[in-house]
Amino acid sequence: MKGYHLSLYRHGRTRANDEGIYIGSTDYPLTDMGSAELSGKLDEYEYPRVQRVYSSPLCRCTETAEILFPEHEIYTIEELRELNFGLFEGKSAVELVGREDYRTWIKGGAPDVRPPEGESAEELCIRSYKAIGRILMDMMENDFSHCAVITHAGVISNLIACFGLPKIPAKDLHCEPGEGFEILLTAQMWQQAQAFEVLGMTPYSRG
């Protein structure tokens, strides 16, 4: 059974990351420092040779893809967008901590808890499942063996927590900008068990 490798990468830094505010649908670009940080990682790390690059449509992801994989056309996947934070969008934890609905949401636990007018982890899980299914089908149709995905921290942690083996809680899945996880899919495992294997962190240090 053929295996399909996907390297999942978090986008580079934006002004919202530096200010510590929640952004999901707001289309922030990379900062100059964020772009420079990613360029520096190309010297420090060995990024894989991939056959196609899939990305969230938000510009912080497409800009990251252009820096890390400049020789590739970018194929955007709508379902790779970040979580919709609803009324929490654009606000910091300091601003929100006095709200009971925020404290309930940040505590976690129930997968159907969502920010007001926002999206739950359960809904993000369903959306991420559709994204991986679309990508797997495209890889199979084009006989690709290794592709990259540029998306958001919340999407990566939710995706691996929902479908990855071994099982890892979302709160334990952290990656820096321009870094992430490598996973291995097979059509049989995905179709029968809705699961993939987590191989480890990516990229690899040149040292």
C-alpha cells in the first residue's frame, strides 16, 4: 500500500501574533520580521523536496508558501483556514478574561463549545477532515508521494489530535512559525479508520 507524505507547516509571524490577539478570518500579512525569520530558517533547516504545495487561502499562509517553496505553484484549499473566533476575533486574552463565555471556551473539554458566533473544535475537525481528503485524492490522481501544506497553528494541532497516531492532545502540539509535523497517510487507513501516522517534527536541522 503506497504511503503519502505530507509536511504540515505553520505560517510565519504577523502583527497579530506579536500583539497576542486572536485572528482567524482576518487576513493579516506577514510582518517584515516574520518574512525574514522564515528566510533565515531556509539556511538553518533542510526543508523537504515536495511535488506540490497546498495552502490556506489567507495571505499569511500563501506568503509563507512563496518563501519556503518559491519554485512551486500554490494550490489553495478553503478548508485549511484558521478557526473562526467569532466575537473573540481581534481581541487578546487580557481583554477577554473577564467574560464567562471566554473562560468556558478556553478551559476546553467539550468539543462543541465555540466562541460566540464562532466555530467549535468539532467543526474545525470536520473541516480539516475534508481538506485532507481533498489533498489525498489529488496526490493519488497525480501520483505524488510528498507534498507540503501551509496552514495555521490551530488547524495543525486540531488535525493531529483528531486523526493522528499515536494520539497526542491538541494542547501538547506546538510548532514555531515555518515549522510543523510530518505525517504519513495511506488510502486504506484514511478511508477505513480516518487516521494517519505522525512521523515527527519538520523541517530538519542542517547541523
